[in-house]
Amino acid sequence: MKTKILILATAFIFLLPARAACQGMPTYDNTNFISLVKQLIESGKQTAQMIKSVKFLKDAKEAIEKVSSVVQQLRAVEEIGQNNQRLINIMQNDVQDILNSPYIKPDEVSRVVESFDAIVQNSLDTVDFIDEVLSSDYLKMSDAERAEVLKQKEQESNEMVSNIKTKTKRYRDIISFRKMQDKVNNRETNY
């Protein structure tokens, strides 16, 4: 019995490696592996290219923001210049007409001149301030801060134009009223 078990065990031992050998050795397909490596290399190149593209786009965005800030500053300065030109035109034409009107009393002339002079002086101060901001990096301001200051000065300039128009209209209304009053008081009666 012992011999039977021993024979069976020996047969079993011989059959096992034979069965494993019959299944074969695993094989690897080198072409698939090479293809995978090539795909990984190509993917790496594309990723590197995408990183370069992202950096380029960031740089372009920063450049556009800088140009946009400069354009805003130029528009604000241009608007302030146009407002100052409007003030000059009003001073040359309308204020001169008001001062030459016979319906403005001599004691009112100085008040009219002082009223308009304050607006013109404020306008000149604004131009000087803008020159300082643009030329000397006014306390090392960033472009955005400089644009904000210029925008504020542009708003002030718009208010000055509005004020001078309102004052001009007010004085023209006074002249018109006095002219009408003079016609009524000096009319000829035909009864």
C-alpha cells in the first residue's frame, strides 16, 4: 500500500510540471509596448506644448490689460482736454457776451468774473495735476490706480462744464428777464 501511494505520488509529481508546461509560457507583444511608449512620449510633447500655450496666453492677457489701462488713461485725458476746450469756448463767447450786455449792472460784473474764474482756475489745476500724474509716476501708482485718478478728474471736469453751462444759462436768463422788464417799463402807450 505504501508502494501504491508512493507510485501515485511520483506520478502526480511528474504530471504537474507536464501540465504546467502544456499551458505554455506567457508572452509579451513588444509592438504594443513600443506603441504605448510612443503614445506616452507624444502625450508629453502635447502637454509641454499646451503649457507653453497657456504661458503665452497669460502673457498676452497681461499685455492686453496694460494696453487697456493706457487706453483708459488716454481717453480720460482726451475727455478732460475736450472739456477744457469747451470751457475756453464758453469763456470766449458766452461770458464775453454776458459781460458786454447792458443788462448786467457794473457791480455784478466782478461777481460774474469771479464765478467763472473759479471754474477756470479749477480746470487749470486739473490739467497741472494730470501732467504730474502722467509724467512723474505720482507716488509710484500702478496703471489701474492712475486710471482711477484720471477717471475721477474726468468726472470733475464734466462737472465743471456742467456748472459753467448752468451759470451761463442763469446769467442769460437774468439778461433776458431784464431785457423784457426794460421793454415793459419803457414801452410806448398808444391810448
